[in-house]
Amino acid sequence: MYILTRLRDDWIFLAVLGITMALFSFIMDEGIQMCLHAQLWLYRDLTSHIALQYLAWVSVPICLILFAIGFVHYVGPQSAGSGIPEMRTILRGATLKDYLSLNTLIAKMVGLTAVLGSGMPLGKEGPFVHIASIVAELLSKLATPFHGIYENKSRNSEMLAAACAVGLGACFSAPIGGVLFSIEVTTTYFAVRNYWRGFFACVVGATVVRLQAVWFQDADTVRSLYPTYITTEFPYDPQELFIFVIVGVLCGLLAAFFVWVHRQYVLFMRANKLMGKLLSKNRFIYPAIITLIISSITFPLGGGQFMSGEIDSPQQLTQLFSNFTWTSKDLNMAQMDIVSNWSSDYSSIFINLICFTLFHFFFSIIGSTMALPHGMFIPALKIGGGFGRLIGESLALWLPQGFSFPTLAPIIPGGYAIVGAAAFSGAVTRSICVAVVVFEITGQIAYLVPVMIAVLVSNAVASLLQPSMYDSVTKLKNLPYLPDLLPSNSCIYNIFVEDFMVRDVKYIWQGITYQKLKEVLKANKTLRCLPLVDNPHDMILLGSVHRHDLINLIQEHIGRDRRLQVAQQWQQEVDEQRAREQAKDYQGSANNERRPSRFEVVAATDLLHLRQIANDEMLPPNRRAEALINTLSPRKSILLNRNSTDEQTDPEGGDNEAANISKRVQLPGDRVVDMSAEMQEKWERDEMLKTVNLDKSQINIDPAPFQLVERTSMLKAHSLFFMMGINHAYVTNIGRLVGVVSLKELRNVIEKANVNNVAVQNPREELPEEKALLSPSHTAVDLTITTIDSSITQIDLGSSYESANVGAGLNIASQSSYSQTNANENKKSSDV
């Protein structure tokens, strides 16, 4: 019964996920088409003057891009970019703040609709993967219908992996390719038990997407996204396989150059001081300039006539995959209409195909640097399709009768376009499953063998020269993700943990004083966890303690609550001592008391005091309360009375609040007993010299952190970090802590190993008896602690043993604002 219940929950969850993504895809496609039709209507029907037509053509994209920039920045800055590199990082085990939130979902959908509706040479597959992951995360939090999934957090990664498959499946209506893409691109170690989840959700999403075309778009039946009509009887000559191999090699070289140009352009824009000043003043200037340039180039009466600028991306891909020769003389009316989009009065189809390929090659790179949601898969398909069509048309013109005469199969340029699109996009994304995606979106398997050959060859060539586009973006954004090990590199078996581990480990031990603990925390602000050893001499690893728990431990020891409690105890002791003295004096006076007299002398009433009280009754309420406080003010003592609302304020922006608190009316009933400044300083100094009792404290200690030995190979360490999703592991030698390995060190040595540039260090001969915790500059630390905020300021709760700047985004237009946002978030998280 339990198994059936959980299985039912999974089926319901995946079905709702697929249907939801199909609905989102339909809504966004309709919005994109409305924006494109509005641009064409303004250009064609509003006016016939060329200047006004140009103004109408460029105004719609600029308005849409500026709206998208503002909406994304203020609603969800994390929605900018593709989303696939971030999802790879999340599936590896890292946590990226607000990347799976509702605000990010809204910003991603609205921003992507505006970007694609503006006609920018960008795609949507990456954002769809991100959107599907956010939908899965939000659905999993609905505790009522999906209670089982919400309870078990270990299955969250499995549902996110299935969501990545649904994203691509709903985007291209390709269920098989979507599942394979999620396995190959977003995950490294895929759980076989999760295989059926991805297939089921993808089939549901792709089916609903294609049925929507029949229900709402007047389609005759369920068709492929970019249909082709290539005959399967004799589609190509066997001698053409050699040409397909050459196409694969050229596409691999072109893809490697594409990734290299993209990375160099991003680095150049980051290093450009003029661009930095421009972006720091206004985030709308750079996107507006880029949009104006792209729209001007694609203007149909200008440069657009050389690159089919008047038709949208689906029509461009459909026409590139058409199965007739554009240079043929025997064309019907429909074929002539297609050729007219790819030729002009001043150029032939060859010039237009060259301009089309070069335009999308460079301006898809430039457009991707805007702080907007975008993908790179559709631009890669268009670049590869244009390049393959150019080769096919050239061969058809050169060999009109085919490779052998008489032949049964003339050269079909559309087949070369399909091969080129699959080879180039597969080399850019570094995935073989693109071949399956191309089969599904074209509805053709006639070129199964040529496509597979070209994809394999292009991947082999590109992998020798450059990383994939997603790996490059991951490195540019400095995301905590490990690169893959090249299987052809034999040096990975000769590199061990002792060659690249950090030997100067910062640690705490049993019996450490609060003052030493504070110094360790201040000197190592980037460490999330600290190892716990028995003593600095033996260095036996006992576990690890989270930094936040240690800060809370100090807060509880010398915080305001503890200080007020001690001050209250001191006040009670003083009151008890005073009561004993008064009782003793009263007893002594009673023994010496004389016989009472018939007349009693009583002190006269203080007329001045009575007059003052009468005058105070006539004052306004605020003046009356102040006079009452002055009248009832206590006598001065070493223990001062302070207002209970006198909390510690924020050192960055709490001056106004502190001023308001100091002006409040302090009534006697609101006062609490606190120490004077001198006594507080002395008390905190004494308390910080005490030892920390970790056994009796309510602190969480991980008794079994991940450990490696010095002779663990880099291959095993890489597998452990990938499969377990850990950020660091301690290195021990017979239980003694000798080093630590984090993502930073492992990533650096893998990158060097992939290029055969690793200098193996000599193993350490002997272990040091004691580690120096602090540098000399940290030894003379002031023992006075006014508050925990002033003692441990700007504490960064980042990743262990590395400062991973996750916010260092790729988008050029949002560098200054995004960095400022991350700085504010780090500052808020550092105030404990």
C-alpha cells in the first residue's frame, strides 16, 4: 500500500508538471507571435515611407528589451541567462539563493517572451529547463496533493532532473531527446530509477504541446516542429558519407571558435573600464544599443534582405530544412516564395546564406551578454543549418547529377542542413543526444547515419580545442561545479590528494577558550565549517562544527541576555546584602531604644516638593512624564538602570533608530538592570578567557565528516565530490588531521590535468606537531567585546575553503548592479 501511494504521488506530480509546462509553452509562444506580428504590422501596413518603416521596425524591439531589462532586474535578477549552468550546479548539491523561487519564474517567463518577441537571435531551450525546474520545486512544496514528495527531501534532486527533461521536451516537443539531454548535459551521475520519471513527464508535456497546435492553431494533425519531406528510399549516396565527415570536422572547428569568441568577448567587456562606467550609470544603455544595432541590420529594406530578416526563427529553420534545391530552375510557386526570402536583387542565395550564418554567429554572442533570459540552442541550430545548407547548395550546383551517374539520388541540400545543424549544436553543447532531438523536431530518420557520424566527429574535434558552452559559462560565472575528467588523459591516475590539498588547516580543539575561538572565526571569515580535533598536539579529528553554531555559542555566552541575567543576579546579591545590613541595624537600634516620650517629633512636610508636584500637574502630558522621571530617578549606583528596549542597532544603518530609541519616554516599569560600561568590559574579558565546553553545549557536531587519505587518487576524489555533492573533505593520516581538499583545489588540479600541466609535489616526510592558527597580525586582538556584531563583523557564510562568487554573472549589462546586490546580501548574512 505504501509503494502504491508513493507511486501514485509520483504519477500525479509528473503529469501535472508536464501539463503545466505545456500550458506555459503555449502561452509564451502566443505572446511571442503577438509581438512579432505587431512589428510586421507596423512595418508593412502603418506607413509606406521608408524612414517611418525603419522607425516602426526598430521601436518595437527596443521597447520590449527595455521593458524586459527593468522587469527582470526588479522582479527576479536570478532569471537572467540560460539557466542550464545553474541547474547543473544545483543538481550537483550546491544551493543558489532564489534561483528556484516564484519571482524568478515570473521574471523568466515574462523576460523570455519579450526577448524572443523582439526578434533577437536567441533561443529558449535553456530558460525552459530553468522554468520547468522552478515549477517542479514549487509543486513539491504543495504539501496537500504532493505530501509524500514534500516530506522526502532526498527525492528533490530526482524530481529536478525529471523537470530538466520536461523543459526541453515541452520546448521542442521531443520527449526522447529531452530525457537524453537532461542525462547528458545537466547530470553527471544519473539514477536509473529516475529514468521512467523523465520519460513519463516528457511524453505528457510533448503530447499536450502538439495537441494544443491542433486545438488552438488550426493544425490538421500532430506534426513535428520543423517538418521535412525527404524521401527515405534513397536519400543520399554512400559516397556522401565522406562529405558528412568533413561537415562534422568543420562544424567542430566552428563550434570551438564560437565558444572561444564568446568567452573572449565577455572577458573583454568585463575588463573594459569605459563600459564599466557606462553600465554603472544606467543598465538600460547597453541593451538599447545592442537592440538598435541588431534591429537595424535585420531591417527588411536594408541588411535584412540579405539574411531573411522578415521571417521568424521557426520559418527560417523550416525553410533551411526544405528538401528541394534552391538553385534549380524547375520551381513551383511555393518553392519560389521560399527562395525569394533567401535571395535579393543584389545577391544570390550563397551570399545570403553566408550573411545569415555570420550574423547569427556573432550577434547571438553579443545578444547573450544582455542581462536577460536567453538560450543558445536555437541559434546553434540556425548557424549549423545555414552552414550545412551552404555546403549542400554548393555541391548541388557543382554536381547537379550527384556523385555517380546515372544516379538514383541527387544531392539534397536540406539533408546537409540537418546534418550541419545537429553537428554544430552538438559540438557547442558537447552532447550526442542532439542527434535524437534533431530527428524528433524534423520528423525524419532518413539521415540517421550521416547525422550520428557528423555529431560524433564534431564533438571529438571540439572537445580537443574548447570546453562546452555550458562549461565555459559555468567558469565565467565562477559557479561551484567540477569539470569533467578527460578519459584519454593518463596523468589523472598519477595525481593524489597529497599533491594538491591545503596543509595549513584552520581548526578548533577541545578546551579552546572563547577568545581563541573568536580569533579563529575572525581570521577565517570564508570558512563555513571548522574541523574539531582533540588537541593541537595529537590533531585527532573528532568531527566538524558549522560556523553559524560557533557564532551562536559566543552569542549565548556573552550576549545581552546572559549579561542581563548576570547583572540581575548581582543586583539581587546587593539587595540581599543591603537587607541584611538594615535588619542588623534595626536590631541594634531596638536594643538601645529609650522609653517613648509623650510627645513625638515629626518632620515637617516639604512645601517646596508639594508646590513642585502641583506645578507638574498643570504641564502637558509629555512634559509631565519627563518631570515624573526626574522626580522618581533612582540613586546612582554601580549597577545602572537601562531601558529594556535598548537593543543593539545595526552598525551600517541604525543611527536614526538609535536616536529615536534614546528619545523615548523611560518609565520606571520598563527599566531593567544592566551593567555599567566599565563592569561590562571587565566581565566580558573574564568570560572570554574561559574554556568552551563543547560536550555540555547545545551545539551540533558532525561526528563523521567526509575524509580522504593522502594517497587517494584524484579520480576517486572527483567521483566522491560529484556523487555525494560535497564541498570539502578532510585528509587524515591514521586519524590525524593533515589537510583539507575543497572544490577550489580539486577544480584547479583537474583543469591543469586536462591540459597536462600538473606539477606533482613531493609527499610530506613528517607531520608538524602543531599548526599555527593565526598570523602575527592577529595575535594582539582587543579582548573587549561590546557586542557580538562588533567582535565578528562581516562574516561570510560562503562555501568551505573557497570564496565562490556565485553572483559574478556572465551578463555584461548587469555587472555593477548584480555585484551590488550580492554585496548587500553578503553583508546582511554576515551580521549575526
